[in-house]
Amino acid sequence: MSHKAIVNIINFVRGIEPRNTSIDLLLPVEKQIELADKYNLPGTWLLQYDALIDDRFIKLLQTLNPTHEVGIWFEMVQPLVEKAGIKWRGRYPWDWAANVCMSAGYTPGEREKLADVFMAEFKAVFGKYPRSVGAWVMDAHLLGYLYDKYKIKAACICRDQWGTDGYTLWGGYYNQAYYPSRKNSFIPAQHAENQIPVPVFRMLGSDPIYQYNAGIGSNGQSVVTLEPVYACSADTADRGGGGSPKWVQWFFDTTFRMPSLSFGYAQVGQENSFGWPAMRKGLTYQIELLAERAGAGEVMVRTLSEAGEWFRWKYSLTPASAVVALTDWRGKGRRSIWYNSRNYRTNLFWERDRFCIRDIHLFREEYAERYLHHTCTTPPSKYDTLPAMDGLCWSSNSTSAGIYLARILPDGSVSYIACGTPEVEESGENLIVKWQTEQIGQIKLTCTPEEMHISAEADWGLKMVWSKENPASLVHTCPQSLHYRHKGFAYTVECANGRFEPAEEHSIFIRPDKDGMVKLLLAQL
């Protein structure tokens, strides 16, 4: 597999849907198989345990052609939990509360029992253990156990989201895939000896411009993703999503045709519990367009385990990757670039002619997840990393948190710099972004796996701001370092070129050295 764009068609299959018992759960699976076979595209079918013990699904999936793959969707249901000798605590045979359906709701020993029962049942049905495992999120203990004992080849989890359906996964490796830390399934490990050697792929295909700060309502963030059930009606078309042909074309162009450093990646598919009528139009369009792109040699469609084996063959450590969106499907002049490495992620964001660094989250393999040794006891759950700038959580209605490009005038006031259209270059694992300004000439920003360099030809600076209502995790500022503490974990950002200066409340100036450069060290010192 030499292609730089890889797609997994992943459909996960539930055997029960208590929120709407009238939905035909078998029909979507039948239609999804027909659709994939029509275009000779391989698919991955991840079975929840209640579907694994349901003859309707098994008879169908046992007739799949050999290009397809069947794996498991590791959410807990009543028959699985009780067969493992554990008391069921759910309101229904499948209960979406995180402390009931997710592995983190069980002790580490119980997670192993649940895995053993699930794997044994799968082998009894299909004659072998599954190679692929998925869930909205899996804890590090379970993921390590599935690799150590059963040698799974790949895993997939939900994309970044804040509070949606009660699940928060925030600050992670934004897209593509990574090797997780043995202590935290949501954080890439920095060293081979501390990583679980199972590539974890991010599902659902987030809009790289609009998903990040999608409005928070009673159910958490709204959804701007590749899921085909979204944005299917005219009144929601402007929101974008997998049901909008205009958005899907833009998303595929952004994902497959723009710089990605390692490889572009997307997951196509939908869980069966939405029902076939809701997904039919959007999924059919996506598969047709995907077949066209694959036929043109633009993208390689593979099963999840095949993608995982390719990843392990090509990368011994988590590679740097990028998602580059230089056009705005809404036509509002917004642009977004995501850069990820095993040390950090960042988001560069343009709002018409204003530039800011909207996000920096650091990855530290020693930052243990909440549920490594303990159980999740509440319906919501949270996985996160270490924020150095959080443009969502540190913002308010009156303040948009970020690190803004500005001129810092002699009287201490700030004049934001109008920015032109960025150009992007790849250089190994480095991403180089350049754009012109009228006030200070060319800006050059380089992301490397360990550092971020920003330089300009004239006097300039950066202003880091956050809201009073949602304060930053920053606890102390020194001229060459920012000191943070998040959930009791201490970490720093060093400035090798330039210096940090406290400004008015809830802000910091970052001034370059005389050579016109700021160099931020974002790896573990």
C-alpha cells in the first residue's frame, strides 16, 4: 500500500436499540453489504455482542465475500456482562451510559473477563479471533490486554468531541492513527517501550474548520462529521456533514488531495441503529464518490486490520500528520490546518484576515487516564490530554481564546495583523506554512514533531488570550517558560527563541528575539 490516502468502510452493528424499538436493525446491514459489493469495495463489520449471538446477523455475515472483515464492537450489553459473571447495572439490555456500556465502567479484572467471553464467542462463531476492535472509546488496560493476549491488528475510536451523548474525548491526535500509551489510550506514546503496538484510528471524519468550536447545547457539541445521517434535510444543509453532497465533496478533496505528511485518512460508514432510511441517501452518495476516487487511484480502500498492518509496517512510532483545509465550503473565509505528532497537536486557524493558533495540546505518555486503575462511575466519561491552548474550553461568549498574530505597540496596546492566504509545504515530518501581510511582510510558521517556529521580517508578536469565565490551566509564567497544571499533572512549554511577558489579566505577550523568531518547545524535556 503506497497510497497516501486510506479509507476504511466501517459499519458497526448493534443487536438492540432501546431508544427506538421500531427500527429494523438487520436491513441497514443488508443494504450496506449490497452497496459495498456493488462497487467491489472491502468493508469492516464490527459486531456488538448482542448481534454476535443473533442468528439473523451471523447468517448474513458468514456469507460475506473474503474481501470483507468481521471484528467486534466492544460495548457492553446485558448478555455479555452476565455471561462474564458480572451484575448488569443498565436500564435496558444495552444502556448508552458510559459507566454501563463502556469498558471503563468495569474494574480492570472485569474488563479482562468481558474480553475473554467476547473473544471466545467470536471464535466459536467464525473459527478465529477478530483482528479489529472498535468502540467509542477503549481504556488502555483493555486495549493492552487485547493486543497482548489476542494480537489484534487495529482499533478505532470516536473522533474528538466535547460532551456529545455524554462522551468527552478532547485534545487527542486529531485524525489518522497513533500508537497509544500503555497508561492512556487517548495519548500517543513518545517511546516504543511505552506504547501499545496497535494503531488506533479516529472515526467519523470531523470537519477540520467547524467541528472544533461547534456550539455546545444540552447534548454537548453539535455534529459536523462524515456520518451520512447528518445534514440530510434542506434546513440543515448549511451545517454541513455526511448527508450533504457539497460538504462530502469538499471533505474528500481536503482529506485526499491536500498535504497530509504521512497519509490522508477517513472512515466511511454508519451504525445500524439509525436505520436504513436515515442513512440511505448520504451513504449511497459517499460510497459512489469513494468508488470513483478509488478507481482513479486517488485513494486506497482497505479493511481496518489491513490498514493497521500497513501502519505497523511503515511506522514504528506515531508519525507526524496533517489535515489542511485552505478552502471554506461555507464561503466565509475560514481556513484550518491541523498538525499532529507523537508529542503534541496544534490547530492554525484563519478567520478571514485574522490568524490565531486555536489549539495546542501536549501528549505525555506518563499522563495516566482516569480509568486506568479505576472505574467510571458516572454516565458521562472524559478522556483528555494536556492543554497549552484550548480555543473551545478557555473561551466564553465574549472572549475567543487563542494565540493571535499581532503588533505590540510601544504603549503596550495591540494591533492585530491582517493576513493573506497561506501556502503549505511538506518537508519530511515538518509542515511549513507561509503567508504575506502588509504590515510585517512574510510570516513563516514551521511545525516539527518537537517544536513550533514562527518568524517574520519586521516587528511583530503574539498575544495569548483566554476568558475570565473559563480560565487557562496556566499556573506560572517565566520569561522562557509557561508552567501548567491539569488534573494534578504538571507540564511546561519552553520558549527557546523569544520570551513570555505577562500582559493584562487573562493574557500573555510572546515577543520574538532580535532575529525575528519565536521557537516553542513542545516535546517532553
